[in-house]
Amino acid sequence: MYEINDVVVYGTEGICTITDIAMLKFGGEKSEYYILSPVTKAENTVYVPKNNEKVLSRMRKIITKKEAEQLIDSIPAEPMDWIANDRERQSVFKNILLCGKPEEVLTMISSLYTKQTEQLAAGKKLHASDERFLRDAERMLFNEIGYALDLTSSEVLSIVLKRIHQ
């Protein structure tokens, strides 16, 4: 499925390079693993078992330049409906980040920006957990889009904000 030197996105780790595929023994059981090196944290190593579908489902190939451009063009004019219940919203946001589907992450970011604007207008701030989800989502998605388009995360942020506030 994946090969050494493939660039992938893995859950909240973000962009990683597959540095090796090896048989390793963890927890007394020997299995084949993808060995990932996160691009932004090269000192870290992530081990992904090839035989664990749930964990493996968090890994996907990085988007292409064309897909990144289409993603930016598809920024939703209307954000997703705000989930008033904090626990339910946190659960939904956590699942979106774990699955890492760029379209869903972008919709989540758009919703958080809209809520943040509403809160600021009312003299309030976003809930602390929502701020964390926003930072994680921005880091994850903007790094990927930036990687595909050869832009910095700040440049991607600027483009996304312009599109959301059109």
C-alpha cells in the first residue's frame, strides 16, 4: 500500500515520511510496521502496525498541488452547524482531527473562525478546548496545504481567512 519515502499524513502527527517498513516486536508480538518520521518533529518516530486497520485508517497520502488548490476553492461559504453541547462538539472535533479528511478539517476550521468572530463581537473568547482544536486543525491542515503548494503556514492562513470572509 505504502512504500519507503512516501510522504503521508498520519492523524494529528501531521506530515510524515515513511523511513522504513520493518518487522518489530512490541508487546510480545512480532508484526510489520511502517516507521514514520514527522516532518516538523524529525526527532520523533511513529510506529504504525500494518495489520491494525483502525490505526492504519489514520494514515493517508498527502494531498497533491491540484487537490490543495481545489480544497482552497471549496472553502465552505457556510460553516457547519455549531454544536452547543461542549462534550458532543469536542467528540466530533476530535474524530475529525483523527480521521484527518482535509475537507472536514477545513469545514471545522471555518466553523471555529465564525464562532470566534461571534464571540469577539460579544466581548468573549472561544472556549479553551475550541481554541486548542482550532490550533491543531490549522497546524495539521495548513502544513499539508503549504507542503503541497510550497507555501508557509502563515501564507495558507492568509488565503483561507480571505476566502472565509469573502
